Amino acid sequence: MSAQQPPKLAGIESPSPLPQHTVPSSATAHHRQSAPSPRPPAVDDPALARPVERLAAVQDRLAGWISDLTTLHDLTERLVRTDTLEGAVHEALRAGAALVGARRGLIALEPADGLGPDTTVGLGLGAADLGHIETLPLDSASHARLLDGLPGTGVEAGTGDGDGDGDGGDGGTGPGGLREITHPHIARDEDLDPRHREVAARLGYAASHAVPLTARSTGRLGAAVWLYDEPARPTERQRHLLGLYIRHAAEHIARQVDLARARSTVDTVREGLLPTRLPRVPGVRLAVRHRTGPRGGGDWYDVLPLPEGALGLSVGGVTGSGPDALAAMGRLRASMRAYAVMEGEDPVAVLSDLELLLRLTEPARSATALFGYAERTPRAGGGPQAGGGPEAGTRVVLAGAGHCPPLIVGPERTEVVETALSAPLGMLACWEAPSVEVDLAPGETLLLYSDGLLHRTGEPLERAFARLRAAAVAAAPAVRADPDALLDHLLRSVLPGGRDGAGGTGDGDATRGSEEAGATEDVVLLAARF
């Protein structure tokens, strides 16, 4: 006689084998033989079978609990390994679908504080499918009703007929006090809005089960809905497991929402501290690439039109990372702009003033910087004017403070501008280093970059710089003539993750490879083709 096997969790096979018989164990048989008895009981004695069956039922129940706990442990471990809001939402959708035995679903995020992000993420649903679902009336869509019916809104969640006939939707409180709305047979639910039944038929789902997402610290986050291909409703066991999981998932998603908001705020501040767009300067084509490291750094770039048609170019970075470094970067960049307007024709004076400011206002911080003053000049042999004509060239005066030497990339040469070796700003009691002057022919590009470009390669600086120069030499003539194409070519050739890996915005493999190489710094490339 076999014990009845409990229902399995939808989509998950229990790893624990269930008892196949109820024959007493050897220990039990030995105990019964030692007890005095006038005659041995029959094997099929009901008085003997019932306790064994109860024991087998307890064993089956324990095996089921162990299986459930193992399943929840595995799913929550997968969830906590996600480190982005998008990854957490997708993992919660996938795990919830496995727990309730559904194939598709969606999560609508709408935090109660109104700070966003307000978005809808689907599992097995394309953008067009989500668009159809968004056309449902608010009083019929399960997720919208849950969003309106969470505590504090004054609206009761789930008001289906609850007649128990299996056709109408029912809502209310599930196991563990979790609010939920279930529509086990949408096509036969006459209480639903006709538009709801129409969209369900078009998208091919016949039933739905919805629960809210709410966290202790933030309150309402959103709602989750899972869709069944056939008429169905989750069992009480499935609903119980989903309730346990969704509480943990909501807390994790709430933390990711806070992190996403913080990153968005930092990015917005950084964009405000850096040029929103490069200026239009006659006779010069400009291009820039800026990629932020995982922890956020303090690298900057700037292009500043100066009096008498001159142009100021700067690249630099402060030590450290995070909001403090970002704020220090904004102060230094603003100060450099002021010094450049006053005495930009002397880059050494600009950096000397910047060093004095840094030493007096932030003595615990250092920075590297490179500043160049470019002006049009007649080339040797004469020309019509200093400001134009085919004979005009460009004179650039450069000064660097612990910064990487720039490159000249042109149709006929690729050379390194050997700026004088100098300590970073804030490292010496009095900073000063000689400037260097270079002449650029028409069609040549001056390339300035941050040391993060070299550090992200994961190689020693000498080898990384050699790779950068080799990539510039290997650039095709058409690439050399286009500053944007040149910067993209250098990023693809130099960085382990290529162009996207520089910013950590490409695929996961590129980003992981870049981080494993020690690539946690900002990357800045600034190109000016005269």
C-alpha cells in the first residue's frame, strides 16, 4: 500500500525520493518481536498499517518542505546575485513564473514616492504585447487594481465575484496575508471588461495571477502578473511559496531602485559639470569620448574658445572616485576655465595657478592635468593671413602636470609630443615645468587622453602606450581624417572590451573582462583636427 504523493511544485521536480512502500523497517520489526505477545499479528493488520501510513505521510511532508526550502534558497540566491535593477526584475519574473507554473508575465514598477522609475518589464512579451496590455482599462487590469489597492490608498484590492465557479476572477488576501488577484478563466469571466478578454485572446493567454510588490522601507514598488496559456489557477502551495519569495524579491528590488536613482543622480551631476556639447570653432573639427568607471571618477575634458580666435584644450583628473572626486573635478575644471581666459597663452601659468588653488583649498588631494593653447599662424614660406588660407598652420603650446603625453596623428606622421616630466598638481610645494611648442600642419589631429585609457588595458603603462601608438599608426587614411572615426578606432583597438567595454555598457563579457583587468577608471579621449 503506497502513500499518496503530494502535488509537485509547478516547473520544479522534487529532488527527494518519496517512500515506495510502507513495510516496517528492521528496527521496528525487532522492537515488535521483543514485545510479549500471545501470537504474532497478521501482516495486513489495520492496527499495524495505520501508524506506518501516518509515519510515511509525515516523511512525505518533510520531504516536500525540504524540497520547497531548497527551491526558495536556490531562487533567492540567483536573485541576490543580480546587481542592476533590470537584472533583478527579470530574475524575479523568471522565478515567479517557475513557482506558479506560468510561462509569461510582467512587472509594472511604479514606486509610491513618485520618484520613479515608472516602467513595465515583460517576460515572454514583446514591446507590442506590452503595448496591448497597457490599453486595458485601469479598473480591469490586475496590476493597475493592485497599485490602486495597496494600503494607504483607500481602495480595496481584488473585487472579483469570488463565486467559486472557476470562471470569474477572484481577489483578496492569499496565504500569509499577501494581496492577490486571480483570473482562472478569462474568456468565461463575464465580469471582466470586454477589452480585457479581447487582449487576452489576441496575445494567447487564458488565465492570470497578480500580486503586489511592496517593501518595508519604501512601501509600494509596483505589481507583478503571470499569464497562463490555458485556464488555470495556482495551488495554495504555489501561492504560499510565491508569497515567501516575492517579499524577499521586493526588498531586493527596492534596494536596486535606490541604487539606480543614485547612479542616475551622479550621472546627471557629472553631465552638468562637463560640457554638454563641444563648441563650433571655424577651421577645427572636434570629437570626444568619455566613459565612466564602475565607481565613478573625476576625469574631465574641456574645449574653450579664447580671445583672438585661439582655442584652449584641457584634459585632467583628480585622485579618488565617487561623489567627492566628482565635486572636486567640477571645481578644478571651473577654475581652469577662469585661468585660461585670463592667461591662456601661457599654459604654465594656468597650471601654476591651478596648483596653488588645489594646495590651498584641498591639500589632501592631487590631480593631473594637460592644457594646450592653440592659435592659427602663417606657415614658413608666408601666407595670406594668420587666420586662414591654405598656407596657415596651427601652433600649440602645451604644459602637463603628471599627465600622459599627447599624440599627433596626421596623413604623413604619428608622433608623440614629449611634454616635460612633472609631478601631479598638489604633490610639490611649488609646481612649475617648462612648456613645449608644436606646429601642426593642416589635416593633422592633436589627441589628448586620460591615463584611464592606458590603465584599462590591464598592461604596464609602457606597453599600453605602445599599443595606443600602434593603433594610431594602423588607422586608415579615411579614419585619420575623421576625429570621431579615429576615437572609435582607438577604443576598439586598445581596450580589452572594445568600444563598449570602455564604458561598461556593452555585453557582460566585455565588462567583466575589463574589470578583471583592473579597469575601474574613467576614460577620456579628446581629438582636435585642424
